[in-house]
Amino acid sequence: MSIRSGITTSLTRWVFILPIAFMMLFFALPMILTAVWSVFERTMFWMEPGFTLFSYENFFTSARLLNFLASMYHSSIAVLICLVLGFPIAVFVRRRIPQAAQHRVVLLFILPFMVSETIRVFALRPVLQRNGLVNGALMKLGVITEPLTAILYTPLGVIIGEVLSFLPFIVFSGFLAMEAVPRYIFEICEDLGANTFRVYKDIILPLAAPGIFAGSVFIFVNGIGVALLPNILGGPGAVNAGLIATQAISALDFPLAMAVSAIMTATLFLLLYIGHRLFDLTHILDPVNK
Amino acid sequence: MNQTNKDRRRLIGLAGAGLAAGATGFRSLPAFAADEPLKLWAAGIAKVGGKDWSAMEEQAGISIAYNAKSARADEAMQKMVVGDGNKLYDAMTDNGGGMEDALASQNAIVELDVSRIPNWKNVLPTYLDGGAAANTIRYEGKVVAIPYISNADSLAYNHTVIGEDLNSWEALFDSQFKGRAAMQNDYGPTLTNTAIYLKSSGKQDIENPSDMTPAEVKGVCQFLIEHKKKGQFRTFWDGFQNGVDLLASEEVLVSSCWEPIQIVAGKKSAQDIRYGTMQEGHQTWNNVFMLTKGGMERGQEEAFYKLMNLYLDPWFGSRTLNGLGFTPQMTGVNEYIDANPKDFDDSAKATMNTRLANKQARIAVAGNSWQNVFPTHIRDYQDWWARVQSA
């Protein structure tokens, strides 16, 4: 083996090793530590090594479980709304926009992410509040006579926030998924006279399912994890898993915060496992236009 | 002074002190460090007199390196007890009534020598008489903190819409304000204020609203759950801006909140939003300054005491009262205001006098209860608060 090919082989090996090392250090290790710390004993100001399931018992036998389940329910609704609104956008861009412009159109959906999430969510309040833009417009148009109070500081307010914050995820993943659907299939469907509903139901959805599922998981996990949304848009005591963990940290109950994080991670893995069994998620990265 | 000048001055100071240290040996090290700015880890409400700290620096005659600090007890404990807070900060703020004990018990802060603070003679007598307020600055009988602001939190209400004055926490639970009432999303003040109301109105037997037994916590939370289920609360507010927006936008008409929230909401909405005196009592609290162990080791005591002298000067007290509505912690504020008409016009003077009179009325209410950062049964507080939230 020449010196040059030896260096190339060595470099190639490092190209694989470095990402693995990175993921181990910044992803796997923190997750392992989260699980380990969740069974530590709580002290007044920190925690000490030990083994107790008290934090898990605390979570599953208290109202925190109900809060967690409620946030899962609200996130599921947000996922459905995002699917109904976002996926047709992805399909439209893929099918109707000239190929050269498609990526630019999708990039437009990145623009909101250039603004801090806190500001984006906070900016919803003047829009949705009692004397906000929505109520003002509806009252001026004579659609309502009293301000709507159900759209802010309610679970609906949180769902609206989740949809507006996370809709781009389903557009991106839907668009990527649609790239895996060969264009000639649409032409065949049109030639055979299939209507739009059947094309969606029998062709697009099955083929794009892995991508749609991935986008849905992104939205769902963010919905139960981003503490900002229930905090700013939710009603009295609106809470999700992220906020439960934050509150546990505020109360210096670090093992409980770790347990909540571990439960969230387990929920995510369970979802991914189910998704993989149903849709074979490895297809997400299949070659384009095969 | 701009940053370049500050850096230059610091560099010259360091070089000079370094030479001095070299000449006199390592015993000069604290003096060497004393030329460094005092590294403050403090809440933004600790500053008056402008947008930056220059007015405070000028008045105290020291240089300050400010670091913003949240009000979260967990952050302070993590940083100072298990983190690197003592390396980073010379002085810090937090709530008296728990935090000073916790930090002192962990050797994160040091005992103070009040004889080095000339204005200590001004401190409110309540800090000297051995009562609840006096305990908030002491650990095992020794002074470890200097108070700089305090208040008795109360009920803010929209007088323009309601058309009458409110003087009872009952308003928060009154069906005429159904869906237009808010409380803080924090079990500490919310459970304490509710307990004060329930105790004073004879609706529940509660020994100490600031340190309830598990059964008392349960009773208070069940009361809140019952009203929450009836739709009494619009929301539980979180953070200063949220509290302001709720009142200013008329989302809520009554809210238990901090006084600056009422002041800013009133200015923002141009409505008559008032801060009442509750007949049942209030949760009283203070915020205190502490010298970290690291600050003392770095020779920053002198700068710390100079700054504390300013915090006990009516110069500071009058400005925090005027700007944020907090209670000054020293005597002589009225005299200072009268003696400085250029700094306080008639309108400001009238507002400050009204605030001071209202504060005195609130502090005089018999049912007041001092804030307790770490109640004995904190787990029960947390668990029951989670139930209130999920109800």
C-alpha cells in the first residue's frame, strides 16, 4: 500500500469515526446520564448517587401524568391540523411549481425560523387577545359582537401556537417525501382518470408515508417539549412535559426533571419504533426520483 | 466611561498592582484583586438612575461588572453551591427569607461587617428588632445580607372598568370576575396569598400561610381547583411582561401581581389600574445583596461595602420608589425627596407619597406573612400545585 492510499484510508476512517464520536459525546452520553440521574436520590439543593424510583413514582402517581397526557392529546391535534394544512402545500409545490423554483418556495417556509421562537410566540398574543387583531377584525366585519376568548389562554391557544410554530416541519418533510415519489406516477394516474382523492389516498400517502411520519414526530415531540407555548399561550396552569421538567428544576428536584426527560425520550423512541414498523423509516433517505 | 477607557484603566491598575504584589510578596494579592470591578450577579431591578450602571458606579465610587440574574432559586443554588458562581461573582442578589440561609449554610456567602457600612444607621428598624424581617438577612444570628428593596404584594385591578376600589382577595374568587382574574404561575406567592385569604376570612384553619402543613396545602389547592374548574381564572401569569399584558389588554380585571406590573400596565394602557390594600393581609418579601465567599477571597469587600452603603442611601431608595414602586429599605427618603426638587417634580413627589402611604397601610395589616423560599413541606407544595395546574 502506498503512503498516499494509506493516508486516504486513514482519513476515510476518521470521516466515519468523528461523527460517531460526536453523537456519542453530545447525544448518547447525555441521554444515558439523564437516565442515570433520574434514579439518584434528591438532596436539598442537588442530588447524590443512589437508586430510587421515587421520581418515576412521583410522576406516574401525581397530576403530572395527567398534564403529560393532556399535552400529548393537544400535540396530536396539532399534528393532524399541520398534516391537513401543510402536506397539500408540499404536494402543490412538488407538482405545480416549476422544478427550478421549488426549493426557493420551500425555503420561504424557513423565514419564520430566522426570528427567535420566543418573539414569534409572544407576537401571537396581540393577535389573539381580547382586544387583538383577530377579534378587532371580526368585530369590525360584524361576524361577532363579543370578543372571542377561546383562542388565547386556552388549550386551543396552545394548539394554534403549535400549528403556527411547527407547520414548516410538515412542509419540509412532506416535500422531501414527495421527492421520493416518481413524477411519472402522477402522469399515469391522470392518464387512467383517477380523481384527486384517490391519487392522494392510494398513491401519494402510501409513498410519502415515511416522510410524513417523520414530520409528524417532529411536531409531536416539540408540542410536548417546548415549554414556551403553554407558558405564553396556555390557560391557567397549562403545562406540557417540557414545562413539568422546567418546574421540577425550579423546585430543585433534579431527579424528577431527569425522569421527565427520560420519559419524553422513551416516548420518542416508542413512536419511532412504531413508525419504523409501519413505514420502514429507512425509506426517508431513498434516492430521489428512482 | 466607555469600555476602552475602562479596559485601559483596568490594565494600568493591574500592572501597578502586579508590581506592588511583586515588591511586597503574595500577601498583597487581595489588594491586587481589589482594582478589578466588582462582579455583580444581580436582578435588573437592583439598578436605578439610567439604562446602564454608570450612575450607580459614580455614586458608589466603584467600578461594576454587571451580570444579569433571573429570580429562579434553582439557578442561584446550582451556580453558587455546585457550579462556578464563586469564581465568577463577587456579590449577588436574591430573595431574603430562605436563600440567605441556604447559601450561608453551604458556605457560598460570608458574614458581613455592618460597621463598614456608614449608612447602616439608616436601615429600617424592622431589620434590627429580631422579627421576621430581621431573620431574612441573618444566618445563625449573623448578618449575611443587606436588604435593598422590599414590598407587600397585592391585588392590581382595573378601576376604570370596575368603577370601585377593591380591598379584599375575595375579588380573585368572586364570580363577577369569572374568567377575568389571574394569579401568578408559581406555587409560592399564589398558595401563600390564597392561604392568607382563607385564614383571615375564617374559611380554613391555617397556622402559618408561609409554611403550611401538608393538610393545609391540600385545602388551599382544593379551593383553587374548585374555582379553576368553574372558569374563574383567565390564566396564571408567568413573567413580568405577561403580567403587564394581561392587565393592559383588559384580558383580566383583577390580578395578584408585583407592584411594577401594575405601574407599567397602567402607563401602557392609559387606564386607571390600581394596587389595593387587602384587608386579609399580603405576602411581604425583600431582595437582598450578599458577598460571595469568592468575592471576599478576591479582596472585594471594600467595593462591596461601598455599594451597600449606596443601597442604604436615600439616593437609591427614592429612585427605586419612583421608578419601580419598590419600598426603600432606609429611613430619610421623604426628607431626601423634599431636599431634591430638581430630581423629583411635584407630580413624581405626589405619586411617591401616595405609594409610600399605601405601602405603610399594607405593611400595617395584621394578616401579613413573610415570603418563605423553602417551606418545610416543599414536596407537598410542588405536588399539589401540579394538581392545580392539571385540574
